[in-house]
Amino acid sequence: MFILLGNPVEHSLSPVIHNSACSDLGLNSVYLACPVEANRLKAALEGMKALSVVGANVTSPYKEAVIPFLDSISTESKQIRSVNTILNKNGHLHGTSTDGEGLFRSLKNAEPGYQSGQNIMMIGAGGAARAAAYTLATRGAAKMTVFNRSRQKGRELSAMLAEFTPVRQSSDLPFQKDVLKQTIANCKVIIYCLPFDSPEFIETLAEMDWPDHNPLLIDLRYSPTRTTVMAAFEDKGGKAVNGLDMLVGQAALSFELFTGKKAPLEVMQKAVGMV
């Protein structure tokens, strides 16, 4: 058995993705979405041990909150303070993250010619944002610029990147139109990690002159399929993709950790209408 821990989880496509893979490979297992209240999170993880649940994915708002209740975590998860995958090895719960690599796979699919040395703009500083930024920085981004409503969280993400990755320049900036415009004009990729459509960002896009290099936007949300932020970006002539490809990518990586088998990627994509 595999589970998804979060609140809410009723909307999640993860069960569809994982169960399609289990069926395709003939595995006698099931993946269930389990809503958990914050005060029951520790009990839920203890339940994993008691029921011999092989693995779990973790979604909002618990990617950082689960860490104190795990027996060990990967170096990456320790640095980004985020876990989205838990492995149960004989009662030992080990946490890691597949979010960043899932994002990088999505980026390469959307922009096959993407190369290292690019300027990246991060909007948001939560668990998925930290994982994405960490992976992009370790994969050779030249500059990472972070925007977040809470400047403290933005500073923490920028400092983490500077300390633990080879990125040459990392900074956090205020969420202001003039600063947003300047950053968009000088970056190749924008990773949008907020759970809502930012009025400031949408207004900035509407008002600015579009850069010749035509940056790519990846909105980590997958519902709705075309968010208001994506629509505003495309209205300027830019290319925007949602988070569905990232979701399947990180799920495939988690599935392989859970089962030790190669994930049937095309089956997983087909399950959510990608192919």
C-alpha cells in the first residue's frame, strides 16, 4: 500500500497516476489519498509503521511539518526543508524529495534546448519552490532571483541556495511592479509557485514591453489547466505550461523508489490525459 498525506487531498491526481502504474505492472498494491488533520500528522506516520505501508507522498501543507516525525531524511531534504516522499524500510521512515527533479524534467520537455547558465526567476518560497530552486541551481543556473510576499521566507530561500548550491548569484527582491518588470526582462525561465493568481504579477505582465528572448513560464499548479497567470503570460506572446508534467515526473520518481521498478511513464501520462 502507498498513501498520500495532506489536507485537502480529495482533488489529487496522484492516486490515478500511481494506481495506473500498479495495474500496468501487475502489482498487488493500491495507492490511497488520506486527508490528515495537523494534530494527527504524527499519528498518521506511526500508522505507516503499524500497517507496513511501503511508502507515502506528502503534499501541502505538510512537506516541512513531517520532518520532525521521520527517522532520517536525505541531504537535499535537510537543506530545502521539504519532503514529498517517505519510504518505510522495516519501520524506519526515510524522507526525500522528488519535486525538484520532476520540475527539471518538465522544464526540459517544455524547452528541449534549455542549457545551464540561465537566469531563473522564482515566485514563491514554499516547499515545492525550494525543491525546484535547489535542483535548478545545482543543475547550473547562473542566477536565481526569488520573489515572495514574506520577505523573510524569500531571504531564507536565497540564503539556502547561496550556501548549498554552486549558483553564482542568488537574491530576494520585493514584490513590486518595477522590480518584477526588470527581472522578467532579464530571465530565461519563470517558476510560478504560488497557490493563487497574483494580481501584481498579472498587472506587471499587462504593462510591460515583452523581451525579445521570450521567457518560459512554468506554473506548478495543474488545476485549472490554464490558470489566469498562464493566460496573462500567453497574451503577451510567451510560452506557459502548467504543473501536470511535473506532477507525473515526480510521481514516476517516487513510484520507482517505492517499488524498485521502472515507472511506466507513458501509462502514467495517459492516466491524466497527457497522451
